[in-house]
Amino acid sequence: MYQSGAETFVLGKVERDVSYVKKGGGEMLTGLYEQNIDVKGRVSVPVRFRAFLGETFVASIGDENCVCLYPMDEWEAYMERVKSLSVDDRSMVMRYIQSCSAECDIDSQGRVVIPPKVRDMAELKKEIVVMGGHNRVEIWNRNSWNKYESEKIDMNRVPDLLKQIGF
């Protein structure tokens, strides 16, 4: 059984609904915000996302060159999966991940500072997209998100796929 709550937030010029959905004790993030990253690399984190992330969380580069913010329990589970790799692969992957990850927290104004290396890897300059990514928050360069959305989300297939899963 799903329980959900939706609330409308306004950031800049874009207004989107954000839902914080619970299923069987698990939590998922949904919603998208278009905003700007400031010159110091600070990003405003939506209130619901803050509650999900907790006081301390990890910022890391994602598989599509977006920044991913993981709550500590999700990050720890991710690191446990890395341990399943062979010794050589584990060392290589662990060093890579640790070199482009950092523990972060939210400042008194609801912002997170994206570490410079992670910010550069994701090409976060000014215009960004902050979105719920199921078990993490994703922060994209807006042009990269638009390109991903237009090239990799096949709207000819999505309606049928949604029907397959009863959505």
C-alpha cells in the first residue's frame, strides 16, 4: 500500500509538485526543480529532500555524470555492494568512488555546497535541475538533463511500459 503527500514549492520561475512516497517502510523521492547553482557551488535543497537526506549525507558523481546525494544508509549499502567485487576491482572502484565523493550537510539556509571536483565532473555551471531519483537526490547540468531527456527517454515507449506495470 502506498501513502503519499504532495506539496508545491516555488523556486525561481518553475513550480513543480514534489512527493515523498512511502512503501512498506521504504522512502522514495519524486519531483523536479529547475534552479541555479551559485558561484560558491551552493544548491538549494527542497525541504522534503532535506528530510530524506538527513543531517549528513554523501555527494558523489552519478553514472550519467550528474551529482547524486545519498542518505548515509543508502551510501553504506552502496559501499557494501562494492565489497562484492574481486579484490583488484574492489580496490580500483573504491578509490575512484572515494576520490569523487564527500560527506556534506545542509547549511542554515537549506543549501548544500557541492564539492568542486564533483561539481566539475558533472559540469554544474549555473542552470541546474534538482530531482528526486528514487533513493537519492540527483543534480544535473540543465543542458545535460535536457539532452538526456530528449535522447534517452523514449516517449513512444513510456506509455506502454507504464501500462505493463499497471501505472
